[in-house]
Amino acid sequence: MSTRIITDGLTSRRAFLGGVAAVAAGGLLARRGLAAAGKPNSTFGGVRIGCITYSFRGGKINTAQETLDALIQCGLSNVELMGGPIQSFMGKGDRASQLEKCRELRKMYNDAGVNIHIHKMGFGKSDEDIDFAFEVAKAIGAIGITTERNDAAAKRLAPFADKHKIWVAFHNHTGNVPVMDKKDPILEYGQYIGYNFDIGHYVAGTKGKSPIPVIEKYHDRMVSLHLKDRTADGKNLPWGQGTTPIKEVLQLIRKEKWTFPADIELEYKVPADSNSVAEVAKCVQFCKEALA
């Protein structure tokens, strides 16, 4: 998983970010406090902003509840949920009981105001394992499952995706980007094969090309985006300091009224005086301001 410095000068924004950092440094809010704060809403100008929970790696955020608390702290109402929180919540029982736990997980998140639109839990090797991954998606309310781009996997998974009517969204890194000079062959395998399109990796992998033409060409197969700020020479920077057109992409989604979510993926180095929750919150604020 991989030069526009935002300078607002607004006291309200400084207060907001300062508050986020202070709360994050002191630990997650008590659930009582979260309830009092109300439900999050990260749809700005009609654009659904979310987060892949890989962004919270490397800290003390591991369980489904800890992950939910972090999302609420960041004001996020949409999430691409990694396998760790799902699998720890579902436990070691038989698959029927695990799916029941997944329905409980969905209710817990939805009651808090967070929609699990995608999961990234993996598929396994057998037909039964693959079917189960799709059943998990349905149980938690997800419309799709993300995985790394691979043509053989697309061919293998397409019949299951068509059967369950759940998307398989293929994620690109720097060297396996969508085909642009013709229709991408990966899409021919099935009608529920699409993209989890990483715009930052695209910029780095193509030495600076804009991701906007890709989104325009394949918007009907975009299941979600990953947002990060990279440069043509491969740097991964705090948002606003790289050359990835995050703001322009978000404004295009708003203009065209596309409904796929745009998910923050925190990959730049977290400053020593900060943490992943505070940095994700800054990215949320970036998106909010871009769509103001």
C-alpha cells in the first residue's frame, strides 16, 4: 500500500486541527463522549469521503471498536475496513456464527453513523473461501471487496462477483495501472469487476500523468478511489505538498455527481509530534475545504 501547501490563516481551522491533535494524543474519546458528539458526516458537496483503515496502522488501533472510535474522531462516516478488525470481531466460530457477528458489526458501525462500503479481508483459495468473502461483504453492508490488481484473480473471481452482485475492486500500485489506449482487458471478465483506483500511485507510476482522464474514462467502473499526495519522482508527502491533483479530482466527482467514495489512505510519514488519527483528520479537513 503504498506544490500546494495549504495556508488558510483561519483561526477556526487551527483550532480544529489543534483540538484533533490534543484529543488523539490523549487517547480515544470515551464512548459516552462519542455519543454526545453526534454522528459523523463526511459527505461534502455530495462527495463521499471515507478512509481505508490501513491508515491507522502502527498504533494501538486494532479492534473493531477502536477502529470505529478513530473514525468518529476523524469525522468519517464512510470506511473501507481491513480484515483485521473484521476477523477479530467475528471470532473463531463456524461460518454461520461468524456471519451473524458480521451483521452485529454492521449494526454497531451503522448505529454510530459509519457505513462500511468496502472490505479488504482477502479471499482464500477454495470456492468455499471465496464465497465466504462475498457473504461477509453482504453481512457488513459492503458493496465491494478490494484486492491487488491481478488479471488471473479477475478471471477467477468474476463469476463469484456476478453471482453475489458484489464488486471486486482492483487496486493499482505504481506498475499495474489501468490500460488507457484501449478498453482495459481486466473489465471483460465480468460486470462486477472494477477499480479501487489509487490516484497517488498513478501519478508516481506514470511519472506525473494526471489520474483525471482515467477516472473520466472508467467512471462507471470506479468502485472507490484511494487518495494520497505523491510526486512524479515517487515521493509520498503531506497533502498539499505533492503534485497529485486531489482537489481537482474531488471537484470533478462533485461536478459529475458520481457516487463512488473517495477514501483517504495515509501513507506519508507521520510527524513525531502527531499520530495517524490526527493526520487522517487533517486529510478530512483538506477534502472538506476542497469541496467548500
